[in-house]
Amino acid sequence: MKSIQSSIRVDPEILFGNACLRRNRVPVQTLNDYLKVGDRVDDSWTTFRRLAREQIAAVLDVAGEAVTRYARIA
């Protein structure tokens, strides 16, 4: 599986510095919004054909790690 550094980019000159998936400029927030309303990962992968499954998995991994860290300090 790809690391988050190889999957996500934050660059002030691309999408105003919003986190996006490398090589295709799909905002991480857009992917999150699709998943939040009930789309499956396979639906997102079909919608954004240039995404690699590993990129979607990297975003989900980071989200899971963030929730775990938050739960430990809460």
C-alpha cells in the first residue's frame, strides 16, 4: 500500500493549498464527501477513474489513524 506522502499532496499553488490526491488533483474533501453520503469506494473509484485504489486506501488509513489518535486523547 502506498504511504500518505506518496498519495496526498498539499501545495499552495494547487487547489489553493487544499489536500488533494497526487497526479489528479481530486480534493481529499471531495472524496470524503462522496463516501460520507453513502457512496462505496468502488463508486468513487468509478467516478474518479484516474484514482488508484491505493490512493483511496491511503486516505481512509489516515482518517482511521486520526480517529484513533483523537480517541486516545479525548
